[in-house]
Amino acid sequence: MKYLVIGAGGTGGCIGAYMAEAGKDVTLIARGKHLESIQKSGLKVETTWKGNYTVSPIKTYDMEHYQEQPDVIFVCVKGYSLVDTVPFIKRVAHKNTVVIPILNIYGTGGKLQKMLPKLLVTDGCIYVSANIKEHGTLLMHGEIFKIVYGIRNASEYRPVLKQIEQDLKESNILGVLSDDIRRDALQKFSYVSAMAACGLYYDAEAAPMQKSGEIRDTFVALIKEIDALAIAMGIYFTVDIVQINLDILDKLAPTASTSMQRDIAQGKRSELDGLIFEVVRMGEKYGVPVQTYKKITEKFRDYPTS
């Protein structure tokens, strides 16, 4: 199958690198000097467990010059850029193309489905800690690499969804076709939202969150508030999400942080609204007190969210 990955940052770039290395037909959509560097020298990946290596050749274009018709599209952009991908997807997709958005913001699949009514849009989430170190180079902070995706309605099932799972597995990515994507996407959100909120509030990387104390306790409190929200939404986790998220956190490099933190530090647009402020709105909607999120929201209420 032909795979297209929109976005070549820490999420999309890693998907493209792993799938290309495994010999899959995958193309990355990138832009600017990052695009130029990948086209010229391949995509460099730096890790502590696998060493540093370069994936080359790897098909990489900007939206204007991509002319194929992909069978599967991974959308790996920031939440504020989601709408910008719609005209491009409409141009390149065929009637059976499956679109899998992998964003940090909860509920993205349903939102994108309304904009692409003629295509199958799943929900999805990813577990990976990576970022662009410099143009053409990705830095991965931990070995975990897992993509969870699934349909919201059983009637939408297609055999191609299982083939995607197999292709990811063959690319050394743990692909999981979820039987309850609302639950699994919210579980992932509970991790990235809590880490982003905690990291921003304390101006902290992973290291202090990995040690006992106030910062780690705040991380746990944020997760518990998401857990309470889930129950109010009729979503029931089958695992202890506090322990699961602590296990993920503790496996990260001490210098790991979220893309939201890095974007804010660099004065860029960020996902502050979708990752933090949205939880407070959800709490109000479902009648769940989310006091820790409210405290963090008050501190950053005047920060630009776009």
C-alpha cells in the first residue's frame, strides 16, 4: 500500500523513517529547510539505543509537488494546522483512502471526519518522544513507539485497517487496531496533557517528574482528573492509567519535554488551548472538578494559544 505522512516532525518523521527503513512505500510531506535537507541528504535519526543513522532515500515532497494517490494518510500536524491539510487531502485521496489523524488533541478524528465526509477518517494517537533537532535530523528520547487507531462505529470496519497494523509491525512500530478508540485516545491524552501541563507549570523537563516530590505529585493529580472526566463521559479504562503513565514517563530521557513546551519557549504557536484549557471546559461540561488543571490554566490564561 502507498502511505503518506503529512508532517515530518517528531511524530510524522519517525513514522516515515521507520516505514521507509522497512521498505514500505511511504512518502513524507515536509516544508522549508527541513524538506530541502531530507531531499538532499536523507532523514537522520539520533537515538541512544540504536545509535545514529540516516534513512536514505526517503520520498519527501511539499504539498504542491506531491502527485500520488495514497491508500493511507497519517496526519501528523499540530492541532492548529489541521484545517490547512483538508484541501490537500481532498486533492490526493482516492475514494478508499483511509485517513488516520495522530494529533495530541482529543477528538480530532471526529472533527476531521466532518470536513472529509467522503472518506473514512479514524481516530488515532501515538506514543513516541521525539523532535526535530535541526533541519533533516530527528532526536528520539525513548524507545517506545506505538500507534493506536480505530473506527468510532463498527459499521465502518474495513480489512485494510488490519493490513495497516501488520505494516506498522513490520516497520518495528507497535500498531494497535483499537476495539475502543475513544477510551484508548483519551488514555493517551491523559499522558500528553498531564506532562505538558506539569512541564509548563514548573518549567520542567522529564527529570524532576521522574523523582518523588511536588512535581511528580502534580503529574499524578492531573492524570486522576482526566480519569474522573472519563467516568463522567462513560469511558472506563481497563488499566491503571496513573501507573501506566508513570511507567512511560520513567522510561524517557531526563531531558525529554513536550512539543507544546518547546513551541511556547520558542515563541511559536502552541497547542495550549487543546491540551490544557480544553480539559477545564470538559470539566465544566461534565460537572467534574479539575482543580489542578484550573490552577495551571489561571497561571497561563493570558498566553497566546495560536
